[in-house]
Amino acid sequence: MKEVRARAEGRKIGESLIIQTAVRILVPFIQIFGLYVIVHGHYSPGGGFQGGVILGASFVLLALAYDLKFSLTHMSERVNLIFGNCGALIFVGTGVLTALFGGLFLDYSALDKLIPLGPIEWRSFGIFIVEVGVGLAVMSIMASLFWDLSSDGELDEGL
Amino acid sequence: MKALALVASLVTGAILLYGTMDFPAWGDPQSPAATHLATYFIENAVEETHVPNLVTAVLGDYRGYDTMFETVVIYCAGLAVISVLRRSRKP
């Protein structure tokens, strides 16, 4: 009994083998589902915001089951910020590009002059590009919000 | 003072509830919201954008400007939290 208690006290609060193993198995599926929700937004409910939140939640789950450092080894702070900036830039850049090619702002059919796919196909494909940008930005901001708020900005201990 | 606030909120709530009585019925196809742009989107969105999901077509294409600034709002929220909370790592 004493030995068990000593072992339990040596562990961090909330650390559990069952939860950690379950999370380790679940996280890849959650991330694939997030990608599916982003990519399949044209045909089913979903899109950039929802898929981005699911992707961000997978990192939050890692940080909850293990600790914050462990989730930072899977998605480093720097890469996360690059993803967030890229996501916002993809959206705004698509809009600027359409304006540069002679259309209205965010009128994707103007991109037909860049790669001739047909203006209607470009409107479909433009939505896809924009959704990917939204997904990247939302994923990185969700993870970064959790990291900062749970550790007071230190990014060391966390919950 | 608290009683005055209670009365004020009750009266405001009653006025708002009274106002809802003039609303069109739920899902009424003749309501102003359903006769202005919604019919255009329902009839033309699939031909114009080749996206079977009307919500995505409206969100990503017709209202792309709105969606762009939604993203920018989330981005700004993240940047604000980072700039307020995050501390530079000691070397």
C-alpha cells in the first residue's frame, strides 16, 4: 500500500496510462477527421472553421492528456505561428490576386487567366483554397490560445 | 435602484416579446427574408459555383468578404492573447 501511494505521489496530477494511450490512438484519427471536414466542405456540412477547430482540439487533447511540453513537441510554437500567418495570408492573398488579375476582390473566376480551368470551376476551387487558409489560421489560433491561457504565457507547465 | 433596474428590464423584455408577434411564421416562404436574395442563391448558386453545398457557396463565394474578416478577427484575437500573455523565453 505504501509503495502504491509513493508511486502515485511521484506522478504528475492527472497523468493516467489509460487516458494517454487512448489519446495517442485517437489523435491521428481526430486530425484526419479535421482534414476531412475541411476538404469535404463543398459536399457536406463543414468547412474551414469547423475543421480548423477539430485540428486545434487534437493538440489541446494532447496537452491535456500528457502535458504542454509534449504537445509542443508535436507542433512547435514557431511552426504554429507560421501556420497561422500563412492561413490568414492565403485568404487575403487570394483576394488580392483576384483583384490583380482584373476581377473584383475575392471574385475567384478572375483567376482563370492564371490557370485556365474555366471560371465556374475556379469559383469552386477558390472556395477550397480559402477554406484551407481559414482552417490553418483557426487551427493555429485555437492551439495557441490554449497554450497561452493554460500556462500564463510561459509555455512550460500548463494544465 | 435594483427594483428600478428590474422593472426596466422587464418592460424592455415585454416590448421585445410584443414585437415578435409581428414576425412572419417560422419558415414562411413569403417572409421578406426568404423573398429577397435567398431565392436567387437557391436557384443559381449551384450553376454559378459548382458547389453542391449552398452554405459553403454563400459563405465562401458570395459572402467571401465577410468570411475573410471573420478569419481576421480570430487571427487578431490570437495575436492579442500572444502579445499580452506570452513571455520571451530565457536563453
